[in-house]
Amino acid sequence: MSSQPDNGIIQFRSSYGVSETIDRLRQALESHGITVFAHIDFSGDAARAGLTMHGEQMLIFGNPKAGTPLMQQAPLAGLDLPLKALVWDDGQGAAWVACNAPEYVIARHGLPEAMAANLAGPMPLLKQAAGA
């Protein structure tokens, strides 16, 4: 994965286009028992509103057994949970995947560093599914 800038975002290039990347991410998450709560097609919504933009879609996903303990300790962690994966076309022929770094979410909400493990599980799945 790319280095983590100060804003706590992890991003990496996908080997696939936006739609295929989203499908592969969803399949990888669900095959590991991670619930996909929502799929937002920003570019599709823009097109329906008569606007144009490069492909951009998001999955919102998580596991209540992993996220609930964080929100029990710091209710405002719910602002960052469930987790999200944003996939977009950079306009140069590449699709990218971005998500919040688990360590960033933990630090932002003042949670014990050990709780980052609750959020880290999906990260390798995302990278592998994107062929990164």
C-alpha cells in the first residue's frame, strides 16, 4: 500500500477498472464474512442528475463484532464506522482504491492502539482484490 500521509488515507492503484474493482472488493469482503452495508455509485448518481464525472463508487462495510467495541469505548468512532472503500477513475486510465488507515481512526478517537487490529483485517483483502 502507498505510504500513509498525515490525513490518514491509504490509497493504492487497482489493476482493474472502477466497476470491476468494486465487484472484486465486494466479493472478497463478503467471502470473508464482512457485511457490505451499502454501495454508492457517485458517478451513476451524477449522470442521473445530468452531470458528468469520472467513475467513482464506494462500498460501506464492516463487522459489528469488530466495530462495536470501538463505539462502546468512544461513541464518536461511529463517524468513521462502518469502514469505507472509495474507488475512482483518475482520468488517466487508472482506478484507485482509498480507505482510512486503521491507525488514523484509532488515534482520531483516542482509542488504545491495540484496537487497530479490529479494523485492520479488511485492508489486505482490499489490496489483494484490487490486484495491487
